[in-house]
Amino acid sequence: MTMKTARIHGYGDASVIRYDDVPRPRPASGEVLIRVAATSFNPTEAALRAGLLQAFFPVDLPYTLGWDVAGTVAEMGAGTEGFTVGDRVIGRLDSAGAAAEYVRAPVAMLVAAPASIPLANAAALPVAGLTAWQAVFEHGKVAAGQRVLVIGAGGGVGGFVTQLAKHAGAEVTATAGARSTDAVRRHGADRVVDYTAGPVGAALDGQVDTLLNLVPLRPPDAAALVPLVRSGGRIVSIATPIEPPADAGVTAMHMVARNDVAHLAALVELVDAGTLTIDISDSRPLADLADVHRLSEAGRTRGKVIIIP
């Protein structure tokens, strides 16, 4: 039996994405076969497709895209335990492959999907949610009563970062463009700053405890953020590294999220408790994945876009 996939056979612009018919995989021991309800688009995949990540994330071509997966267990590998056929699951697949009708996945990378939302929508959670969780709690150490500044709250990670920082009890100021402002307010930001209207610092009434940067920045723009953080505060960036001068008294780090099923399970609990919402800005068929890449690279996507095979 065959299935539809979205793969790259070489690096380049979005036109290198091809829609291929390939044999349906069979799960090995410790794996399940998932019938994919959806994957989701992450901007990092566009960078991978363009060849910008080859130095530290080499892949074998052809390469099936899709790190996020939400779906239903269709087949169990020999001796595999933890789920049964028909279970709804989500996960971050470090070997990708979810931009397809079926994908094989190690059981150890999966958790039960949220019960309170459509299964396809849950595909937006793993990569962006794990990044947000680790930025806010592990590295940002955000706690009740702190003042937090989120740079780039209108993106897929930004929505989760804003909500998790509020869940921690922080006062959140978030930057966003005009078309994302309403969504960022819905996510609980106490103040939304239009980053196109002028320097972010001009809109603040004092320094913040923690700055969470989620977007690529020019070096002068990155340097301009450092004085917004109080001495003893923290800067966490998932994009451009921000390096404060030694006398600033600010701890700064550049982070790359890791796969952690305990964190993902905690995120699922927050979704089912109604504490964390998943903002799906668009839903596209698999055949539109190249168009989604183009829209993202043109700065025309917001929130999370899910891809339905």
C-alpha cells in the first residue's frame, strides 16, 4: 500500500517540496504506525528546506517534512506497549515524517492527545509548546509577580509563551504586529506593544525581570533590548543570540528546545484544564504545504498553521 507525502529531494526554495506516493511504513519494535490527522508548520522547517541548517542538523534526502504529529494509532510494532490501536496521540518526531498520511513513531516520543479539542488542532502543540515551556519555566524561570517582556508574541511559539507566563503569575508585556494584536490580548498579555510604531523601550514604564525573544533580530536591535532588563534579570532567546555587556548584570542564553514527553504531557493537561488554548490561524491540505512555506517566508502567517494529509 502507498501513501501521500510531502518531501524534499534537495535544498532550495519552496518549489523543492514534492508530493510523492511512497510505500506505507511498518512499525518496528517499540514503534507504532500513526494515521496522521495533522502535522503543523514550523518556520524552522523552512530554514531546513532552504539548506540553512545543514551544519548542525544534517538529514538524509529525500526527507519527509513534519516534526509535529497528531493522529490515531493504526498499528503496533511487535512487543510495543503503552498504547493500543485507536488511541489518539501527539508527539514531536525528531526524525520528522509527519507530512504524510501515515508515519511510524517511537512510543517513547508520544503522549495521549488532549481530549478537549479536535485531534488535528493538537498537532500545533508539540514543537511550539515544548519550546515555550522550556523558555518560560526552565530557562526564563518565570515566577509570580515578575515582569516579563515577550518579543514576537504573535507567532506560533509566542502564543504559548504569553499564556504560560501568565499561568506562572507574571505581568506580561508582549510585542506584536497589528494583525496579531487581538490574538495576543486573548492569550492574556497585560500590554501589547506594536513593534512597528517605535522602540519597544519607549512603551515600557520600567525594566523587566525576564525578556523572552522569539524572533530573528538585527544586531543593533538585539543590543537595544538589553537595557530593558534589570540587573539580575534574565534574557532567553530562541532565535538571535543576545549578548549583554559584562557590566549589565544580566544572565543571557540562547536555547534550542529538546524533546521531553513529561513537558508535553504537562502541556496537554493545561489544554484539557482550559488554561492553555491553541490558536489555529489556518488549516491547509498537504498539497498546499509549499504555499505555506512561501507565506511564512513573506511574513504573512500568524499563530499556528496545521497541515491535513
